[in-house]
Amino acid sequence: MAYDLPPLREPDLPRTAKVRPTALRTGWTTGACATAAAKAALTALVTGVPQRDVEIGLPAGRRVCFPVARCDVDPARAEAVVVKDAGDDPDVTHGAELTATVAWREVPGLALEGGPGVGTVTKPGLGLPVGGPAINDTPRRMIGAAVGEVVDLATVGVRVVISVPRGEIMARKTTNRRLGILGGISILGTTGIVRPFSTASWRASVVQAVHVMAAQGERTVVLCTGGRTERAARALLPDLPEVCFVEVGDFTGAAVTAAVADGLTGVVFVGMAGKLAKLAAGVLMTHYTRSKVDLSLLGAVTAEAGGDADLVAAVTAANTGRHAYELWEAAGLLGAAGDLLCRRVRAVLRRFAEDALDVDVALVDFTGSRVVASSGRWPA
């Protein structure tokens, strides 16, 4: 590969993510809170009784009860509010009032809409329809499942509008506008649970996880960025014990440093396009406030993979790493470009480890269900 090696950078944590004096609390995603509000409102509409609390199922199967801050009902509609508790994550939506307004509709099924304070998608690359509300796939499924616990959607029609008072103000402290999400926050979450990935304590937990697996005699650590990539990694490497899989969040550099210090021999990194693009640019701490996707790098990868000038320009101007991934996929170049991206990440991680580790890298799709490219060890 003929390209200039990037400088290696491991930026410091944001000031709000420094060490805290007490143990960290997990919290709830906007998606989980919106789901709870939707179920509470629909239950009130069905029963005519305002709800004080509500139970929902999280994607992994766990059942969780949420307090309902407000619930109003009349014969035609109901509205419920669940206040988000983000735990100890430095989250601008902590305290947000996730509000669901529910009414009947004539056509069976669920119509899910975004109201005031929920952003509207205006650019591609987010995995959501342009012009629709910024409610991601997992929250949509969670809301559908929760509503389905109250009524039979095959025979009953329900309209749910999710809104967030002051959501537009909260969104000013996020990257939403740059991503083309206008007018409010996004309804997010892949597990329903907010874990404080961005804190110094999370960094310490990553290092500790590496130490624990090394103490058990394991020599290869598998670094995953989150729950979906960990599921993909486990399917990819089914013979490795559970202790070998470490969710690094933003702290790849810390994990690699710990692996070298503990005398491990191998690292496997499994991730999605955005994180891989940051690592390929030499950024080893990938918190969104300290780094962004280098689209010029992805453009160079596109050219190296054989993309024409129009595709290179489109990738270089992409909205997100995911958008670049989708452009590669549409052009039939995902395998070639993805492989090259993985090899660049492999080169960065080996150099960061000063060649003390064997490194393999895999790019997975955005569901975490399949490997689409790798640095050479696995066929896509």
C-alpha cells in the first residue's frame, strides 16, 4: 500500500469525563424512555386510567420498570412523559422529558412520528429515510414491541408521536446539525442502557478487562466497540472464551497498551466504518468530541480500491462514515474498499504496539450480523 502513514494520536478525555469520586451509574437511552412513554400512554388510552409506572422489554430480554412523570388521558388521546436518567454519562439529554402522544388510527398497525424536539433527517448516511424523524432502528422496534404488548397491531391502528420539550436547544450541544439532523435530538440506543463509555472510569475498566483475560492465560484479546460488534466478533471467533472479548468504546489505544504490557501476542479489532476510519487516521481515542471521521482518507481508500472520480468525490463529501460505507456498497466496491480500510487500521495498530502484537481487523455491517471486509484473515 502506497500511502503516507498517519501520525498516531491519543487525545485526552473531555474535561467533563475526568475521574469522578463515586462509582459510575448506568442510565437509560432516549429510545428506552420513548418506548416507556409510548407504552404508558397507550395503556392509559386503553384503560382510561393514567399510569404511574410502566414496564418495557429491552432488546436483550431484560424487563425494566420506569416511573411516569406525567400521564393525561381523554377518550381520543393520551400523553405520557418519562424523564431520562442518563446515569453518570456526560449526556446532554439527561433530564429530557421524552413525551409520547398516542391516538387511534383507522388503518391497522403502528404509525410512528416525530414531534417537536425530535430532529428531522435531512442528509443520507444515517440509515434513516431523509425527511423522516431521527428515531433509530432499535428504538423503532422497541416501541413497536411495547405497543404490541398492549394491543394487537394486526387488527388495531395506533399513532404514536414522540416529542421532547427543549429538544432543539439540547441538540445545539450535539453533532446533529453537522450530520444533517435538524430541529431536535435523536432518539437513540441499541441496548436501551446508557453505559458511560466516555469516562475515565470506563477507560480503567477496559484496561482491567485486558488484565483479567491475561491473568487467565489467554493470549489474544478481541476489541469490540459495542454490543453489536461484540456479537459479530463472537460469531467470528466462536472458539475463544468470553473473557477474551472486551468492549473498548472509545479507548482502543488504552486496550492495546495494556495488551502489550501484559505480554499478549494478538489483538483482533472488530468495528464499523466510522470507528475504523478514525483508527486508520491514527486516532486511538475516538470520542466524538476529540475526533471526527477523516473523509479525505476514505476518499483516498476509494481511489485505491478502483473507484472512479465521481465516487471518490462523493465519498470525500459524504455526511458520515456510514454514508461512505453505503456509497461503497451501492457501487459494488464495499469489499475492496473495506479490505483496504481494515489493512490501514491493522498498520496503525501494529505501529502503535511497536510490532509487539499480531493484529487482525474486521469490518462488520451496521446490524453486526456479518463481516463485510477484513485485513486478510477472514473472507467477507
